[in-house]
Amino acid sequence: MTTQPSRELETFPNPKPGRDYQIHLEAPEFTCLCPKTGQPDFATLEITYVPDATCVELKSLKLYLWSFRDEGCFHEAVTNRILDDLVAAVSPRRMTVEARFFVRGGITTRVVATHEKG
């Protein structure tokens, strides 16, 4: 297999930097591991942002999200880490990362983390 998970997020120039517009990305196959049991956790991630100078390149985002597959992460921590890494990569005007984790032990988890440029 030549494609491997990666923590490198690539970007490209925003084609309309003078306009506020929203990009909405949905990743329904996000997985990481429960740090307590080692069992897989499954989630749908929704990333919504208003770009500034750059946009995130989608293949690099896919490989980035894949990199969490074998990592033990609390839901709150992984959602905030993804937001922090995306903000560092693209410096958006606004961004929200919402993680909706599937039911485990009768409980679903929804974590929403936001960023606004100051």
C-alpha cells in the first residue's frame, strides 16, 4: 500500500480571499481508540470553516484523519486537537469541528469545538 496516514495538512490558496464563504466537510468514517479499553470509537466529523488566505487540501485531510485510527484518544481531546491542527494549518476566519461519536455503553457523545480569528 503506497498511501499511508499522515499528520501533515496541506493547503492551497483561497480562490476568493476577499469574500466570506463557508466550506463544510463531513467525514463519516472517523475512528480512534478508546484510551481506557483499546476498543475502536467511531464518529462522524463535521468541519465547517470560513477560509482566509488558504483552504485545506482534502486528500491530506483524509490521511490526517486516518492517522488517529490506532491512537487512544478521549473524544474531547481528539476533537480539540483536530481543531487546533486545522487552525494552525489554514488560519481560518472561523472554524467549527463537531464530532458525533456512535453509541458506546448506551451513551453517545457530541463534542463541538470552535475558533474565531481575533
